[in-house]
Amino acid sequence: MTELEINKIKQEICDIGKRIYDRGMVASNDGNISVKIGENEFLCTPTGVSKGFMTPEYICRVDGDGNVLEANPGFKPSSEIKMHMRVYRERPDVNSVVHAHPMYATAFAIAGIPLTQPIMPEAIIFLGEVPIAKYGTPSTDEIPDAVSPYLQSYDAVLLENHGALAFSDSLLNAYHKMESVEFYAQLLFLARQLGGPKELSQDKVERLYDIRRQFGVKGKHPAVK
Ligand code: 13P
């Protein structure tokens, strides 16, 4: 990848960071984003900055162990880089990882309720279900270890008492997964206030799984092995 191409991705990370911040999917300096740019090379957001106000000079470059390859003075890679690297290691199809604390998805993660109710076609086709990885202390191996069991069947997981993690073949698609998780969580929350969602029947769910298989949608899904 040329430096020009790498700079373009740095700008994209800033643009997606702003979108995440502007949509209220993170508060303050929360959240982090990474993109794979080579076999053992990744770009990531720095620790402790607002994702809404980044410029390309903020973005760090690391290897697969999280060692710094490039970082401007005053910037260090995200404290959650191990979580991102575990996803890349165990999912060779993934080129980008997004971590955020969207309000509704995080509320479900805090209440310990996974997003499993079949309530709308898009969530069933594109996410299937969103499980909860058990609580781990941020920045330690506990979160990567907790997320690992779900990586082969899902493209998004809730992090217990913490937030959400989404990953895909591109930065935009990883971001879109995060948006879909939050939209699903918000709908489920609101439907519960309205007396509880009317769940789709198993045969309707099966037809949606068929559609996913026919579309050949990329990524992992609990119903498509
Ligand atoms: P960093 O600023 O180190 O990326 O951490 C933010 C965060 O949300 C931790 O969960």
C-alpha cells in the first residue's frame, strides 16, 4: 500500500470517528477504530482522544502485536489494541474493527441481555443475533479472551458492562455493523416499552436465513456456517 493510500485511510478513520461521535455512539474520549493495511500492519486511533475531533496526524501505525511502527509525538495506540488484534488474528477476513459505547446497545450489555429476539428482517439477515461477551477489564487480555468464543459465528458482540464491538471487511462496513447493532438495540428497547415485541415466527426467520445464504453476504452469521 502506498503512503498516499495509507493517508486516505487515516482520513477515513477520522471521518468515521466523527460520525460515531456525532451520532452519540461514544462520549468524551471513548471508543476506538482500527484498519488492517498489510499482513502485519494496522492503523489505529490513539488512546485518550475524542474520536469526533481527530486529524490524520493522530492516527498510529502498529504491528500485529500492537508494537508502535509510527506515532506522532503525544500519541500512543489505543489501550484496547489487544482486543482489535485478537479479532484480526482469529478472523482473516476482517479488515476493520470498531469499538463504541452506543447508548442502547450498551444498556443491554449492562443489563446482561443479549440481542437475540427476532424482531426485524435486516437485523436477522445481517446480524443474526448479538451475543454478550463476559465482562473483562479494559486493556487486559480478559476482553480478547471473552470475545474469542464468538468470533467464528458473529460480526458483532456486546461487551458486558462496557459497550459493543463490530468488525467487517472494510471500515465503512464495520461502522455500519455498529450502527445496525445500535438500531436493533434501540428498537428492541422501545418495543419492550410498548408491551413487548411481536417476534417473527421460526419459519419467517428461516426464510430470512435463506435470503442471507442466497445473497452470499460476507462475514459470519450464527445460521450460516
Ligand atoms: P482508548 O482511548 O485507549 O482507545 O480507550 C477508549 C475506550 O473506550 C476504552 O474502552
